[in-house]
Amino acid sequence: MISLIKDMVYAIRTGDGRMKAYYGMALIGMFVTAVGFCAAAVATVICWVAGNHEWLTIILAVVSLALFIVLFILMKKRQNEA
């Protein structure tokens, strides 16, 4: 994971316009989905402890995790192709 992020940052620094935009958006997307998953997981725990069973927070956590995994797999494939 660390090597993938280092490669993405290197591609952003040294790449042309399209490559910078592609890897920049992918890196931002991975960050946003990771933060979204953490926030949704905490919200889910808080809601369930309080006795309010909110399914929306669980759905948000699952969707965020799925998007993160998809982005990670796509970036890993892209890294292996290069």
C-alpha cells in the first residue's frame, strides 16, 4: 500500500497534465473513501450503542469500503502495467 501511494505521488510530481490529473483524482478518491468509511463506521457504532439502529450508516460504510477496494485494485493493476 505504501509503495502504491509513493508511486502515485511520484507520478503526480513528474507526469504530464493528464497523468497528474488521473493519479491526483485517484489519490483524492482513495483518501475520501477511507475517511468516509472511518466516519461511517464510527457513526454506526455510536448509533447502535445509543439504541438507534440506523441502516444508512452501515450502507455508507459498505459502499465506501467497496469503492476504496475498487480504486485500490485499479491502481495496483495500473502500477503493474507500468
